[in-house]
Amino acid sequence: MNDLRRLPVTAIPSLALEGVGFAHRGQTLLQPLDLRLTGCQRTLVMGPNGAGKSLLMRLAHGLLVPSRGRVSWEGRPPRQAMVFQRPVLLKRSALANLTYALAINGTPRRRRKLLAREALERFGLAALEKRPARVLSGGEQQRLALARAWLAEPEVLFLDEPTSALDPAAIQAVEDAVLDFHRRGTRILMTTHDLQQARRLADDIVLLYGGRLVEHSPASDFFTTPASAEARAFIRGELVW
Amino acid sequence: MPDDANAFQTALALIMGGDPDLLGIVMLSLQVSLTAVLIAALIALPLGAALALWQFPGRGVAIVMLNAMMGLPPVVAGLAVYLLLSRAGPLGEFGLLFTPGAMVIAQVILVLPIIAALTRQQVEELHSEYREQLSSMGVSRSRRIPTLLWDARLGLTTVMLAGFGRASAEVGAVMIVGGNIDGVSRVMTTAIVLETSKGNLPLALGLGIVLLVLVALINAAAHLVGETAQRRLG
């Protein structure tokens, strides 16, 4: 279970957002911001609901095109995967969801089942391989989404509030998985509004508030000596969600 | 006016007796309509899915046209195919007019817009749910067509049934291009028209009952398949 064959060690390209802003129907949802993410860190994006966290993730992952500014990877774009708040699974069995992902990334047919079963095993879903993905519990569905991302061997993994709809045991499983990804050499970019979760997982913190980037600092600094008034209020739990 | 009991008795006797003429008519009806639905589906399923996935200028017009074609009067479709296949027509040399082949062609024209338009709707709806996930996984647009068609398979069964319903119920198109020739191109609907106009109401009614039962059976089978799949797939 814990043989974490590390991904081939090549430097993960840095992500640069330069003056990136987003507007929809004349409404500015994300103020122009600059952000540079380097190395194999675990970056947690925090902020109240509507702060623009999900938007930032989608812009960085390339699901949305910014209204202004530029999102770029230094060198080549890395292999990426994203885990959403509500997992979108295909109307097929758990196993078929994984073999589909393998087919998409070009894995030869004869190796797909084996790899998929390994991933199911890793995420504690082996007994459920024949079950339709859509009838699994919320926690199981999210683990299956993580298993699918695992098979993509991403260099960068985006997670958008992956635990906000889950019970404590399922949250623990997701957090363990995030750490496994990181140990395998995957850069993590994850949103949460759970302060404790951020303390447990983060190397650095990005704080958004009202569509603005307020602060980006190492987790240790953020929690002990926050630079901005918003961060101080946020840590004291005074920022209204 | 014959009494209904008599008509039903005649109908039952025909069905139970396994009347070879009746059997021939029923088999031909099924053959023509099922072939038409199969051919139409092979074209319309990917076409509908493509229409759901691709944005292009004039897409709105194409969708409206397709939806309008769902209401194409069978006699008009029949007339168009008749003109194409008649001796003097562009496809006259194939000698298809008044054969089951011509009837299949006419029904394909009737069924194709229904399957394509409804498929477009269903696939578009499913894709709005899948879009981000598929984009995140880097699934190309042409690869999404089989993915979405397969995942929408439950709803698409109903779509195919709607197509079969239209094909098996219409009379105008098969009458014009088939000619209702005994033993060659006579199907249930054209036979019903003929027997009714001859005043042979018991036989017409008998055929009507057979048609109803067949359509009901096919729907029941599809429903069962759908239910089972629904239970298994959630």
C-alpha cells in the first residue's frame, strides 16, 4: 500500500499568473492578480465562499480562459489532474471509470485492468470494483475520483474543496491521499475553507477575499505572523463566510 | 356495422391460427421498421452527439431545422422518396420503387430527425455535467462522442423507441413508395387501410390489435432492459 514509486524526478514547471483577472457578464469576479507557484509544494488556497477560490483553480488548470492577463507554465505544461468538490463519475462501474481514464491517457489495453485494480486497492475500493460509480457513497466517490487522478500520474494536482461534503473519516482518507500524492512527487494546489485542514496540509497559503489576492505566504508565517489584516481576521474566525 | 365481438373473434382467430398471410405482413412490418431504425440510429446518434458538442455558425438554425423535421408528414417523405426512386428519378436505375428497400429508405428519413434531435438534447444535457471533468482529463471532442453516447444509453433507448414508434405507425410513406403489393410490400398499416376501405373491418381490427400488441411488447422489453440497467448503474 505504501510503495510510493516516485514519479520521474524532473523539475515541475512553475506556474505563473500575470495580471490574471476574470469577469463574467460585466461583473468582475476575480481582480487582476499575480501569483507564482514553484517547486513541489502543497499550496492551499483559502478564503470565504465567493472569494474566487474555485475560479482561481479553474484558471490555473486551464478550464477557464482569463478575461485578462496570462496563465503560463515555465517550459512545458505539466501533466495535470483535478478533483472537484462534487466528483463527476461516469455512469459505469468503479473499475470502468478507471480503465476509461487509462484509455484516455494512452495506456495499452492489456495493462489497464491491472493498473486500475491496483489503484482501487490503494484507495480502499477493491471490494467495490463492479459497483456502479454513481451509487457509491460520497466518500467512496471522492476516493474513486482520487484514484482516477492517481492513474493520470499528475505532476500537478488541483483539488477544489474536495472534503467539504464529507464526514470526518472520509475527510481523513482524502487528506491521506493528498499526502500520498505529494510524497510521490506531485505538486498540490487545493482550496479549502477549513482552517485546521490548512494547518495540517499546507506548505504555503494563498488567501483570497472578495475576488482579490490578499496574501501569499509560507504556512508557518501565515498562521503565526499574518501580514494582512484580512489574514489576521480570517485566522481569528472573524471573516464572514 | 359489424359488432365488435365478431371483430375481436376474427382477430383472435387470425392470430391464434397463425395465418401465414398475417404472419408475412407482421414480419415484413417488423423487418422494414427495425431496419429503418437501425440505419437511422447509426447515422443519427453520432450526428446528434456532434451537434451537441460542436459550436459552429448556423448551429441554431441546424437545430431548429432538425427539430422541425421531427414533424415531417410521412406522405411528404414518401413523395420525396418516390420522386427520387421513380424510373425517371435520379436513383431510378436501381429499381427500388415498390420494394421493401424503398420503404426502409422512406422510414429512415422519418426516423433520423427524431433520433438525432432527441440525442442532441440528451447528450448536451449530460455534457454540461461532464464538461469540466472531461476537459480536465484532456478528452478530445471526437473522443467525447462515444463516451457520452454510452453514458446516455438509458435515455437513448427511449429515443430509439420513439423512432421505432414513428416508423411502425406511419402509413403514408410506405404506402406511396411500397405500393401495398400483396406479398411484396404490404405491411400492417397499409393492410389496415386497405381492409378498412374494402369494408373488411374484422380483419382491419385484427391487424390493428396485432400492431398494438407488438409495439407494446417491444416497449415492455426496452423498459425491462432500462429498469435493470438503471438498478445496476444507478
